[in-house]
Amino acid sequence: MTMEGNAVLLAEDDEMSRSATCQFLRRFGYKVGEATDGPSALREASMGHYDLVILDLGLPGIGGEEVLGRLRRSGGMPVIVLTGRSEEAERVRVLDLGADDYVVKPCSLHELEARIRAVLRRGQVTPASGRIELGRLVVDKTLHRVELDGQTLDLTPKEFDLLAFLAASPDQVYSREELLEHVWGSTQDWQDPATVTEHVRRLRLKLEADPSTPRWLQTVRGVGYRLSHDDAFGTQTTGTDTTNGIHKGIASPFTGDDLSGESELQGIQAPSVVRSSSDVPGSRFA
Ligand code: CA
């Protein structure tokens, strides 16, 4: 299956790589636009013709990271980053910047195409029910919006998908493998469970008052993650005494993400954008 007819913008300054990738994707039925530097990538992307951007980080003019940041601030168009570095820290950094996925260069074009397909497929998932209210946390799948205390959270498409999936079955625990399968839509080998860990960590930064002791997005050690139905701050208690006991057994600082006993990702920069207040004149927390 391909996502025939989808339009992809390929921002890559290396001509050989760009033309090979373009040819390959066109053979698969994609419409492909090309940009050879940062400014033209931004210009093209702003035209609204594309379903997804493939973005080389090493672009002249305006660097790929800055391009990604601007794309993120201007909307939710999916972005797959091409990066030359494969270390975990780099992968985390790329996701922190708001990429929906990344591919390490030199990459298999078949893998790139599979990732494009996966990202586009996620964007096409039609929610069964529109609005899920968990106390002060509201996930509106129709409007593709998450609100906490009436403030819209600025989530990447994949962060939204993960949260919406967990919110659909509050308190149910899912393993990272299950989340990969349900949210990332694939069980292929290159899907790394660390991807889930990284997204959970980034979601907590946006969702939790104290990300090191999460109230909403909780770790059940050795098992997986769940979204707590409890209103952790007690403003709209829903009387879920049974889960309170579990709260106390998990989520100690710095081990809250650790399902496997391996060391957690420390020292990674937090994303700068935490909450969007664009629709709120003045802070409600003031
Ligand atoms: Ca480059």
C-alpha cells in the first residue's frame, strides 16, 4: 500500500540525494516538490500544498532546525527529519525539536517511504468519538486539540496521537510495544520502543506540573504507561480510590520512565514551548 496522491515536500540541498529520493517517491505515486535551501523550504511549505515535509537538517540559508521550529509554530504539518547522526541523543534532540519521525542518512529509500506512509496514516485516523474529558484534561479528537485547565497544549501530531490513544482507555496500562503498534501503526523492526519513552517524556513536559512525578501520564513499572483518570489536583474528584494506591507505588523522581531498569534519558534539553496561550489574553495562572 502506498499513500498515492499525497504531496510531499523534500527539502534537501544535496542534488544527488534529492533527485534519487524524488524519483523513488514519484514511482510510488507521491507528488513531490523540491526545496534546496531553508528559505525555499519555508516558502514552499507555507503554500499549503503539502501533506508532509521531509527535512534535511543540514540546509543552507536557514538551517533545518530553524525551519522545523518555524513549521511547528505555524501549524501541524508532519515533518520527517533526515539526520546524519544516529546516536540516541541526536534522535531525542530531533524529536524534541518537534519532528514526527526521523531517518538517519544514508537511508534506505524503502524505509523512508514506509515512514512517510506511517506518518500520513496516523494523520488520517478518524476518531470514533470526539471528546474525552478526564477531569481538567480534555482531549478533543475532532478538533485535534488538548486542553488542560482550559489552556490549549501545544502538541506535535504524534504526541497528540499518543495522548488521545491513552485517553480513550483511561487507567488502562499499555506496554511500549502495544503503544508502538497502536499509535505508531507498525510493528516493524525499526520501530524502537525508546521512541515511546521519548514521547512520553516530552508529553510529560507539556502536561505535568512536575514532569519528574507525573500525575497524568504514569509509569507502571515493568509494565508500561497509562493515563490516569484521576483529577490529580482535586478540583473535580471523581472518586477513584482504587487507583490512588497505585499512584503511591510509582513515579519516583528520575525513575518514572524506566520500564526496563536501564538508565533514563537525562540531561536532554526540554522543548521550549510548553503551553500555547495564543487563545488566552493574559495568563490564567497569573
Ligand atoms: Ca544537507
